[in-house]
Amino acid sequence: MADEELEEQIFGIISSVGTAKSSYIGAIQEAKQGNFDRANEMIDEGNKIFVEGHKIHASLIQKEMSTEGLKTSLILIHAEDQVMMADMFKTLSQEFVDLYKQIYAKK
């Protein structure tokens, strides 16, 4: 794989999962305000965008395992970190929405 193509894919991962993470954070903020329908919409939007980045990520893992291999770089490590952070926010956003629902139900 050419360096330019690899960089393009890495930036695709960072862009997608970064946007997804922003959606998840937005969902938490919406839930905090009691806007649960919007919070759930934002989680769904984040999930769709996260899948795009995850597909690219999975293809790079497959290439890593093949005879092609991949050149490790700081930007690739950053992309890996962003995938993990977005995945963590994905889980946390749903937990926070559920928690805020419980809090609002007790008011």
C-alpha cells in the first residue's frame, strides 16, 4: 500500500470516529437537558458514522495480518487511540442517557 493511500485511510478513521465521538458527547449533553429523543438520535448518528471508521480500521488490520504489512507511524497510533476513545464514549453515552432518564423520572 502506498504511503499516501495509507495516510488517507488513517485520516478517514480519525475523521469518522472523531465525528462519532462528538455525537456521543452531544447525546450526553442533550440527555442532561432532558432531551432524550434527541440524545438517542445523536447516539444513532454517532453509531452510523463510527461504523464507517471501523470498516476502514478493520481493513487495515486485515492488511497488517497479510503479507502486505503496514508501516507503523504516530498518526496510525493516534487513529487507534481515537477508535478506542470513540468506542468508550459510545458505551458511556448510552449509560449517561439511561442515568439521566432515571434522574428525570424521579423529579
